[in-house]
Amino acid sequence: MAAVNEEELSFEGAMDRLESIVARLENGDVPLETAIELFQEGMRLSQLCGGKLEHVEQRIELLLESEQGFQKKTFASASEDKGE
């Protein structure tokens, strides 16, 4: 497996790698030591994705500034959008 520079990954690239790791772990045929390494990498990727999402949200909030001042608008979760 080639080394991946996690800081240079796009959000989509990190999600693809995370999905690949989950698939390997769910398959269950990796040695324990490899499973632990994959889990650790998955946790780092998950944190990276969370950080990237927070950064994007902050950028969007800045774009929502109006002439009257900053109006922070939060994003509704998928369940809230569906009325659940």
C-alpha cells in the first residue's frame, strides 16, 4: 500500500480512502496488526474530513454576510431537511 499524504488529500479523496478502509475492515480477512493500522488511518481521515467540512462551513458563513452585518445561518442536517 502506497503512503498517502493525508494533508494533501481533497475531501473527496479522503472519503474514498476512508470508504476503502471500511470495506477492508468489514471484510474481516486482514491480520490484526493491519486492522489496527487501518483503523488508525481511518480515524485520522475522519478527523481530516471533519476539519475540511468545518473550514468550508466557515467560508460559506462569511459569504452570507449582508449589508446589515453578519447573519450566521446554520445548515440543517439531512434529517431536518426531510422533516424527520
